[in-house]
Amino acid sequence: MHYRTKETLSGYLSLLPAFLALTAIIFYPMANTFFHSFTKWDGATSHWIGLRNYKFIFTNGELWTLLRNNVIFLLSIPGILLLSLIVSVLLFEEVRGWRFFRSLYYIPTILSSVVVGLLMRMMFAQSGVINQFLHALGLSDGKLEWLSHVPTAFLVLIFCFYWQTLGQGALIFLSGLSSISHEIFESSSIDGANWWQRLFHITIPSLIPTIVYFTVTNAIYCFIGLFALVYSVTKGGPGLETTPIDYMIYIKAFQSPDQLGYSSALSIVLFVIVLFVSWVQLRLSNRFQE
């Protein structure tokens, strides 16, 4: 056998275990989910019903409520992006106490979403520390039910999202800032540029690839990563008002076993939505970079 042919064959054989693992862990479950999205499936038996699951998803009205909840989280990304950017710039410029604050901001990132959610659920309970603090200041009667009303329940969830993401965002932007030449900042300071001018004319333009990465990853998280947070804080309530699509997939799959086919179809819809959102963001970011 020719040497180049042997080399090519050995290369493919060395990649074979990885391909088999991907097939078993990713490709087969995806194909299985796609097939069962056209069936009525209870986990043991299934029968073909065609597009009936998809038709029900787009006509029963639930999808638009779920999608609205995901979009609310999606629209909160600019806020955490700006906070992460400002914090990372302050840490990069080594303001007083920057070592302490660097650790302080990153601690929530190492906690799981369940731990963060349970902590916030206790803090924002009717007898929690937040109500006690507001009552001590005379700002409320101390009986506000944060998690039982839609606006405040969403505020708590977004606060959890911000609190857990801030450290990760600051770390990502610090990595981007470290790649910018110090000579550029020194030259701008000599030319009389103030802090805000350096931020908007040097720092932000230099961080466009980092901003794109942070935005895309968090947009994907807002569609497929909210389950643990929502489950531990509001359980999707009141009603379905804080239920995102990934949490509804769990409800249909594990709380209604005869709706596993419907849950599979909802998973495929979510997959398509995430692909579309990612594609739009990447196109917009490429145009912005140009």
C-alpha cells in the first residue's frame, strides 16, 4: 500500500473513536428526536401521526407565550454586555481594590444555576431578606410576593442571569483587552483623550470579535440554558408567564409521559429557532465589522 494512502487511512482510523462517540451522543439522539417528532410516543410505543404535533405547536397559542419569554431574556443581553464591559475595563485599568473585586465578581460564575436559583428564591421569598430590608427602610410593608407576579418574577430571573453572567463576561472581555496594545492607550492619553473617548473610540472597536462571541453565546443560552434557573426560582409560574421553551420541553416530556412526541417536535422547533437567531447575529456582526 502506498505510504500516503497508509497515512490517510491511519488518520481516519485515529478519528474513528471520536466520530463514534459523536454519533452515539449527538447524532443518533438528534435523529431519534426528529423521527419521534412525527409520532405519538409515550416512551415505550409510538405510532406515526405525521405533522400533527407541529400543527398543534403552531396553533394552540403556547409557542408564542414561550417565545415571548425567551425574547425577554434575549433583550436583556445588551444590559449585561454593557455591565461586563465597564467592569472589565475598570479591572483592566487596575482601579483601587481591583484584585478583590475581580474575585468577587467571578464567584457567582462558579456556582451552578440551581444553587443561584435556590439562593434567590429564598432571598426574594415573602419572608426573605429582601422584603425585610425594604420594610426596614420603610419602602414596603414587607409582604411583597416577588415570584407570584409577572413583572417582579421576571426581574428576579433577569437579576439571577446578570449576577451569574457578570463574572464570566468580565473574564471574557479582560482576555480581549489584554490583546490590545498598551501603546494605543498611551498615545490616546497623550493626545488628550478622556476615559469615555478611549472607551468608545479604542476599546469597543477593538473588542468587536469578543462582543460578538459574548452576544452569540448568551443568545444561545437564553434559548437552551434557562431550564435550571427557571426550575429553581419560579418553576415557570405564575401559569406559563415565565416558562421558556426548554422548560416546556421538560414539562411535556417528564410530567406528561404520553406527550414525548410533542416534546420532540418542540425540541426540533427550538433547534431551528436557535440556528436562525445565531445566523442573524453572525450576519449582523459581520456587517458591523466591515
